[in-house]
Amino acid sequence: MTYYYQLGKIPHKRHTQFRQPDESLYHEELIGTHGFSGLQSLLYHLHPPTQIQKIVWKPPVAIAYEESTALRPRHLRTKNIQKGGDAIASRVLLIGNADLQISVARPTEAMSYWYRFAHGDEIIFMHHGSGIVESQYGILHYRPGDYLVIPTGVLWRIIPDADIAQRMLVIEAWGHIETPQRYLNQYGQFLESAPYCERDLRPPEQLITHDESGEFEVRVKARNGITCYFYNHHPLDIVGWDGYLWPFALNIADFEPITGRVHQPPTVHQTFAGSGFVLCSFVPRLFDYHPQAIPAPYNHSNLDSDEVIYYVEGNFMSRKGIESTSITVHPNGIPHGPHPGMYEGSIGKERTEELAVMIDSFRPLQLTTQASQWEDQDYSSSWTNLTSGVTL
């Protein structure tokens, strides 16, 4: 849940005359969700946003998922996934279902066009790198550890800082990404007990109005394909906007962990709620302080979801044989838990420095065929015949 925000010039009343210096009207655009009943913002353009000069259709790219395979824990070592291209072209799709797709990207260049996913919102977790997200809402700087939350109505592109290595975890959602309702009061304000609040959400910092002529491309992903729209005026010609719908950044370091005397369930780490999934942040924190506490998580069967964990950095208390950029996938049909020795070994420890992103999907996930080339084939047997491996 974002709050009300404004940048640039806007008229006193909505849907009233707002004139440019030459007395022509600015062109108002409403961007909103849930049929004008959800979050929305009003934007004011120099030119009508409907003036399309050319349309080019790029056919859908078939997604090849694995055929039926034995239900087992999976481990992907994504450290050496290929890099190159921009923030869209470099995406390597690894996991997905009808609600979301999970990719890793290692871009090396700026986007020359603007992009929009038409069916839902996106979260881009910036593991490494810095730069700017440029949209019709303004400029938003990003840094390592940022979640970039981009609503579907946003035209955006990422311009990385030069000579700074970039690595991104991308969650593309068929639906909207929201703050968990239990963190908000009846008025939409963050509760005192919430692990983050309005102060932690970073909106666009600066609105730059463009009035250039030329050929400008906007790519819209819809129905599994890309439609390229070309305009003869710059699409970021906004002089002002206000409302509740806008892209924002939340840094994982600003997520305040909730701890207790005994081990807390993963729900206390929830950061966002999506359609058919939740996203959680595991951050450095003090361990449980009951004198008989066992800090490592107990074996558990989450009966209604598949669990994906992306390991960012630190010393993850319950796993061996993983490394930074590892991704583990634990399906809902079988229990999972700490590796041998990690449960007992956690007793007496006071804190953890782990940093990880977890995605729980309420419908079964599938791995793509290209994900298999990075799979650790020994992972499923590592609880009974633990192999030596790299720890975080």
C-alpha cells in the first residue's frame, strides 16, 4: 500500500481545464487498478498518450517447462548464468506457473526503449548493481538490496551505472503486489508493529519533463508476446502527477525482523503479498532467547505452497552446500528442514547474518528446461548423504 504522493504541476481539481503556456490543454491520463476502485494516479501529458505512429508485433516465445518429473528438492546454482543485454533481454526464466515467473538477469547495458508488463506488477530485487529506473513518474535511483516494485501501468526502463556489475532477481506477477493487510490499520496507514513503514518506501525523486520529437519505442508484454509501439514524441512528457499508484523502492536492509523467545514461523518475514504467492525477507537478526530455544527452523510441511529461496549473502543457518545466488525449490508434497547437524548446531548461537529472499507459491511451480543446466543433482540426497559444498 503506497501513500499519496505528488510531483510536478497539477490543477487544483481533477478533470478540469489545465492549460499549457500556449493555452492548449494538458492531456490528463488516469492509471488505476480494479476498475477505477483501486489504487490510481492522474498524470498530465504535453501530448495525447494515444498518438501511436506504428505498431510491430513480436510473436510469443514458447516457454519450455520440464515434463513430469519426480517430486524432489531442487537446488540451482545461478552464479554463472550468462550476462549480457539489457534488463529485459538478459532475463533467464527459471521457475514459473500461472501466477508468477521467476527469472535471474545480469544486464550489461541500458534499455533503449521503455517497457511494460500488461497483466500485472513486477518486483525486481537488486542483488548487485546501481543505476536509475526511469519512468513517466520520474527518476528513481536503485542500489544493492533494493526491491523495485513496478505496477503494471508504469512505462519504465533501467539505466545501470557504467562499469558496475548488475544482478537481479525478477518476479513477474499475474496480478497486483501489495503490502500484507495485517501490517495496515483500517485507514491504510502502517501499524506500529509492521516491519517497515511509509518512511522506508522510496518514491520517484525527480520528475523530468521531456518534449523531444523523433522515434520512441514502448514495448508492452501481453498474451506472452511483445507489442512494440512507436511514437513521434517522447513518452515521458509528464508535467505533473499525483495519486497512490507509483513505482517505489524498499531496501531489504530497512525490513525490521520480528523475533521471539522461540522460533518464529516464516510468516513474520513476509514483505509483500501477490496473487497466488507471498514474498518474504530473511535478514540479519537476533536468535530466539528462550533458554531451551533451538534457533534453526524445525522440519515442516507447508501443505499449500511450494517454497523458493534465493540466497543473497551471509551464513544461512539451516543449509550446507549452498552459495550466494543459489536458488532452492522445495515442493509442497514432501517435508523439508535443516541439513544434518544444523539443527543441533544452532543451539546457543545468538544471531544470524543471513540475507535471503523467499517466494511461497500457492500453486505448484515448474522449472524450465534451461534451469536444469544449473541444477545440483546431489541436493535431494544431501540430508542422508551430505556432500561437501560451499557455504554462504
